Amino acid sequence: MIDDYAKAMELVRKMEANLPIPARPTGGFIRAMKAQGVKIARDQELPIKRVFYMGDEADISCDVTPPGMEKTPIICSITHIRIKPGHPLAKEIRAYQRERKRRLAQTGAPREPTSFTVTPRKKHKR
């Protein structure tokens, strides 16, 4: 198990109470988005609008859809964004990110995102 579930859920609750949270993309995030045809600048602010806990495989994930792209939401792992240093939860989120990355490294997982789903899935007719 990579995450301490109780600690992750506590952080999710704190983050939900402080939305939106200003964040910036990491280099890996920018490269993954570019590969899908989405241009995001290194200094572009990506406000976290929603937070989800998606288990050990995807950990705490965040909706960081930039304004004007609402039809193609962008959800990413919290480990692929940087929180603005002045935010009240910045230190706690950074500590979670460091611990998560350390534990992932122990499992041999890739350091950068392998993919992000930007294109929405088609709805099935019932």
C-alpha cells in the first residue's frame, strides 16, 4: 500500500474546504498535455476546482481544467502540480507529495505521468 488512507482522506477534506487552490503544472504534466495536443505554459495558473481520492493507483486527483476548456476537463494527480507557496495548505500538500513520490520510487513506478485523459468518453445511449 502506497498511501495512508486516513491521512489522504484528511488532506482531501481540508483541500475541499479551501477550494479553489492555486496551482502550477510540473514539467512532466506539461509534456504529457503537449503530447495530447493541449498547450499549457509553465507559469500558467491551474486552479484546483475539485478533489478526488482515487485509491493507491491514482492517489489524490485534482480537476485543474483551465478556463475555457470546460468541455474537456483535465484531471491529474496531485503529484503533478505545484501548490502556490503562500497557500495555507501548501506545506501539508507538499509533504504529502514528497511522501507519495518516495513510496512510488520504492515500487519502481515511473516518475513522470505516463498519460492523462483529456478527451471525454462518449456517452452510451440507453
